[in-house]
Amino acid sequence: EFPEPLIVTKSASRSHVRTILWSDSDREKANASLRQLIARIHRVEQTSGVILLSMEGEAVGLTPNCRVDYADFLLAIDGQDADPAVKSRCATLGALWQGVLLEGIAFGEAALDEWLEARREQMRQSFLEASRNLLEIAPSTEHADAQWRLAGTVLEIDQNEEAAYRSMMRTCMARGD
């Protein structure tokens, strides 16, 4: 489990991050790994000119202007995106799916790479489950197009996803196609 406080509240203690990412390592090794990770992030900051991390004592955080679309994604899959309208929820969920989490990124450290691979699959499954829930709602003229687009996105991820096909068939029937 990734340190969700860092994503949602944008701050977590160093010890919490160490525990999550390097629970199998002794404290000294975990501290060294965290320092190396922070150094890598600082190099990215220097190269990109964008400051991502704020460090205050034991707290590691994201800068206030650092928007994390993953946090928006978590809210959308939990149905907490503040909009009860099916059309809007379908559009939001579809827009937030940008593909595989950190695609092409490998940390070169087994614990982090294993965490990232597990998180990628968890994110994919969470997206599919939230999409299934929205696609199971009977289509109406108001949200049928949004469901159709979401179903298309789902099928790009998993061509065997039956809920997407069922939703598209219901939409065709509702339209008289």
C-alpha cells in the first residue's frame, strides 16, 4: 500500500514512507533508500524546473501547487468526485484514465518496482470495477454517449470486458440502432 496520506493530504512522515516502501529492510537500509529516492526526485526537479517535494523536519510532502491526478482518480473510483450525474462521472473517470501508472518507469530497486507493478494492477482493476458500476446503469438519452465513450476506454484496456459490451448493446437498443 502506497503512503496514501502523501497522495491525498500531500504529506507523510519519513518513517511512514520508509515503512510502506521498505518494510522488509532494516532501518539503516530503509533510510539510505529513502535518501536515494529523494535525491532522484531532486534531480528530476532540477532537470524539469518544477519543485515537487517539500521537506519539513520529519515530514515529506508534495508542494501545494503539485496537483496529483492520482488523488483525483482515487476520489472518482470511490464515487466521491462530488457529482452524482452519471454523464459527468463517466466523463471524469474516462478522462482520468491516462494509461498504465508511471508507464515506462522502473526504479531499479526490487521493492519499489514490485510495489509499482502491484499498484499498476490495483489501479487497473479499480478503474475497471468503477467503470462496470457506471456501465451497469441503464442508458438514458442524457448519459448514453458518455457511457459509450467509457465503454470504449474500458475495451482499450481489456477487450474481454463483458460489461462494456453489454452497455454498448443497451445503448444501441435505447437509440434504436
